[in-house]
Amino acid sequence: MTSSLETEPVSYPPAEEFAATANAGSELQEAADADRLAFWATQANRLHWHEQWTEVLDWKGADSDYIAKWFVGGKLNVAYNCVDRHVIDGYGDQVAIHWEGEPGDSRELTYAQLLAEVSRAANYFTEIGLTAGDRVAIYMPMIPEAIVTMLACARLGLIHSVVFAGFSSSALRQRVDDAEARLVVTTDGQWRRGKPAPLKAAVDEALAKGEHSVEHVLVVRRTESEVVWTENRDVWWHDTVANASDQHEAQPFDSEHPLFVLYTSGTTGKPKGIVHTSGGYLTQTSYTHHYVFDHKPGKDVYWCTADIGWVTGHSYIVYGPLSNRVTQVVYEGTPNSPDEHRHWNIVEKYGVSIYYTAPTLVRTFMKWGRQIPQAHDLSSIRLLGSVGEPINPEAWRWYREVIGGNKAPIVDTWWQTETGAIMMSPLPGVTSTKPGAAMGPLPGISAKVVDENGVEVVLGETEANGYLVLDEPWPAMLRGIWGDTERYKSTYWDRYAEQGWYFAGDGARIDVDGAYWILGRVDDVMNVSGHRISTAEVESALVGHHSVAEAAVVGATDATTGQSIVAFVILKASSEANDELTSELVAHVARDIGPIAKPKAIHIVPELPKTRSGKIMRRLLRDIAEGRDLGDTSTLVDPSVFESIREKSAN
Ligand code: ATP
Ligand code: MG
């Protein structure tokens, strides 16, 4: 990174060619500045409302427990907006989903077919007695029925709770209990790296002990794996939903009717059941998907690689894109199944033009080597997106050059499960981008970077790292934590109660040009001898070294310096672990950031603990660095990574 800084541009202005046809223009920000609520009213008109709202926003802050009402009195049906509307407008034959199964099978669903499937599921859910407000748990791999189920719930006003299919039976049980789900939808099994793995068995195990709320388990056949059957509780999709009528009329629901509960990834603590509602959520997901991804319905082929078990899958596979009449790729499996070419084969096969993924995957692609994507024709790609954590400049540049052909703009999108939709991002065709920066709040969104007392940090002062707050309500904002108002208030609102601001829990900095840099979670900002250093910065420096593939940095309690920096590092295949390399890495960080950021210890490890959404669980590494027992590991991909990490870090 040190050497490249002198030769690589610091900022990438939008290409004229792109700007000429971009959905976004400077008038968007002007409109939002002129009248923020009128701006959101315009965005809400992207949707079909069965009944018009009477007031854009009703916000009483603390007096209504920080629960906003958007588009008050309006009535709509979310599924109607995502499916029926397009068929009625004459696009029934347009492909909605190009589905690609892991073993190589594929399926295509047009909007007309999607409507028929969603209607069948809705009719069956009604037949078994589910009514608006009931909860449905969805524990499924990335197959079309998962999306159909979500939309069928939305259509009936049922509240879905998608539980990532990689989670354990106990994580599923926790979530089923918390939301008191009446129905669980699952599959017999799921494909993982070329092999079928059981899934329904985990549901059986989850429901084996004690009283629970589940009346039915609806099972889609996917892997033909053997399943144990509980009579009167378990039903096959192909015996029930498949035979139901494909005619169903969508009823309107209140703008504030709950749409789903989704548990956060649990990077910082016990997962929280985040509640989202209908009108505001759909308005903002639709708006952001249209402008941030520059999506052109009927022309683009869009691919968001997230799983529906994560908020990105909700907002940018299901609700935002489908409300905008997307044609999208949905892929069931892992990126190296059957080999590391899989994503690029898919891009070529469908002519993907918009590709949205997470930095962790970009770094994995880097580790595999550029010769892999370079063996493919990726010229269809015209825009790239990133989400989930700060993307280090090294990975950003690689992504743009190797995947984006040195021209596709990158939208680095900052948002959270809680925000429901993208809050910060460059607007392609409008904003000049800087590698590693989310750039700034989108038109209609208001954010500040402040200190402990709520005083805004000084623009451009590099020492002025602060806390990111959202000082105005936004349409897709969460409407609480399921069943826990106190936790909702204490997590997000108590910190800046006086000002009435939402505390995002992330650190940020604003540079001289006014660009926002997200520094990672506040819990991940270390305090070394009174200096506030972000884990992201040190990680970025480490990954900038040619031997390092991935790095995770934590602050461990230190008697003399308050905290000391401990790094866990994965080397590239070509590098060998030895003391010389470790000292070189320490020196490299000192050169890159300054001696104050020198790690006190560097552990070379084979793997890092990650959540299913691909994020490093630093709190667990901190537990290791400080010699504590591990906290809640229920959302971890592979708890066994700790054995190897403990072994290595004990040396
Ligand atoms: P939990 O809240 O349970 O600890 P989590 O915060 O990881 O889990 P998510 O809602 O999935 O759960 O992630 C949101 C967080 O991800 C943000 O607060 C931020 O820390 C990080 N993040 C997401 N996108 C970006 C981005 N583009 N740049 C920097 N950080 C990002
Ligand atoms: Mg969070």
C-alpha cells in the first residue's frame, strides 16, 4: 500500500460515459436538500399504494419510544409491488430469477411464474389458518422457494423470520422461540461443496425438547435426503403448496404493518431481533436499489451474492430489486464449488452487469489469484458493489481493476440490519469515489460524526475520529427489537438521548474533501496509550503487505498502555511463517500508520472466526487474546476454528 499510494489515484471521478445514462444526477441531492420529506414522498410514489398516505412522517422521538411512522394512513401490499404490478404492466414474461443450483441444475422464473408460485403458497398458508401478524420461520438454502415463501408471507401480512440455513438447531430454536413462530419452512437437505447435508434434521432437533409454538413444518424437497417424519406436523411442499390454486388476490396492509423480524449477525453480542415494517422499508430499498446500483429494468442482469439469511438478502435480493422489476441471478452454493471459477462462469453465462458482494469474498478472490477471473470474459460487468465491513483500499483497487475492467464504478455501501437499506454510498455517475470510503449519506439521509458529547468532529482533521450518528429518522429504520423495548432504547438511543440521535455503533472520520470513512465498530476502536486507533486501519496495513491474505486485529487489555494491539494473520499460500516475517510485518505497520500502531503480538493462524455473513468476530478473538472463555458463538460459521487459533496463539 505504501508504494502504490504514490502511483495510484486517490480519487476516481465518474466516467462521462457512465454519467450520461446514470439514473442519479445532482438534482437528487438538490431535491432532498430543498425539502427532505417531500423528497421521500416522491420516492414513495415509486410504489403502488392501495390507499394514499395522509402524512409523510410522524416522529415523536422518546415520547413514542423512538418508533417512527412513515407514510401514515397509507395502505399497500409489499408482494403486489414486487410481483403482481409487473405482470399487470405487461412484463409477465420477463425473467425475474435466473436460479443456479450448486450441483449445476438451473431454473428460470418469469414474473408470471413467480406470481403463480407466490399465490399458491399464500393460498396454502391461509388454508392452514395463518393470519396477518403470525410469525413464520424460514430455514432454507438459496432456492426459489425461499424467496417465494418470503413473498407469500408479505402478501398475507405474515411476519417472516429468516434463519440462515448454516446455523445450528439451537440457534434456530432460539429464534423460533423468541418470535413464537407457528410455521417453519425448510428443505430436506442442502447442497454444500458438492455434497448434500441434512437440514430438516436440524429442525427436528430444534423442536425435539420442550413446549414450542410450531404447528407445522413445511418441507421442500431439494437433495432427496432421507428425512424422519412427524405425522400431523410435517408436510411436503409438493403435496400441499404445489396443488393449491395459483389465483390469489393481494389485500392491502397498513404502511406500518410489520414485514419481518431479522436477527443481527451477532458480531458484537447476542443477536437482536430487528423489526421492519412495510411502506417506509419498501420505499427506501426500492429507491436505493434504483439509484445506487443504477439499475435499468429489462436491461441489466443483477447479482447480489448475499444469502437471504442476512439483511442484504432481504433488501437487495428480494424487496428492493423485485420492486424495481429486476432480472437477477440467485446462486445456491459456495464460490469454490466445483472450483474457484464458479462466480465468473455464472457472470459469463448470464451476462451479469451489476455485481454486489462483500469485502471478505473480494479478499478470498485475491488469495486465489487474478488468473482465475482473468480466464473469463467479464466485460458485461458495468458496476460493482461492496457491503458488510470496510473494504481495504488494496482490495478495492483489485476489485475495480480485475473484476471491473478498470472502469466499473464501485459503490461501497454502508448500512446495517437496523437501517434496513443503504444509508451511505457514492452515487454512480455523480460521486467521485475513494478506495475504502463509503463517501457520504445518500440524498434524503442525514448523518453526523460526533464526539462523546455530541460535538461534531472537525472536517479533515485526521485525529478527529468520532462516532457515527443518524440525526434524522429515515423510512427503512427499524421499528424496535422484537419483544424488547428496553434493549432497543439502550442500544441505539440512550447514548445521545439529549439530542435524539440514533447511535450506529460505528466509528467514522470525515476527510478534507468531506468524504466519510467508516472505521468499524466502536467496540473495535482501540485505545493505545491514549491514541484511538481503528482495527480496520491496522488490518488494512497488514493486508497491504505482499505476504498477508487476511488479518484481524483486536485491542487486548494491557496494564501499561490501556490496550495493546494483537493481530491474527493468515498468510498467502506462497509465504512461510517465521520470526523474520513477523518482525517485518510489525515494521510494515509502523511505516504505514506510525509506530504507535505497532502490534504487540502477531499470531499467524490458518483461519479466522467469521459470522455467516462473512464478518470477522473480533469480540471472540479478544476473548482469546485476553485468555477468557468464549462468549455467544451461535452465529459462527465453524466453531472448530478456535482449536487451531488457540493452538497457534499459545505458541
Ligand atoms: P451485531 O449488530 O449483532 O453486532 P453486525 O453489526 O455485524 O452484528 P449487521 O447489521 O449485519 O450486523 O452489520 C452492520 C455493520 O456492518 C455496520 O454497523 C458496520 O460495522 C458494518 N458495515 C456494513 N457495511 C459497511 C461498509 N460498507 N463499510 C464499513 N462497514 C460496514
Ligand atoms: Mg450491528
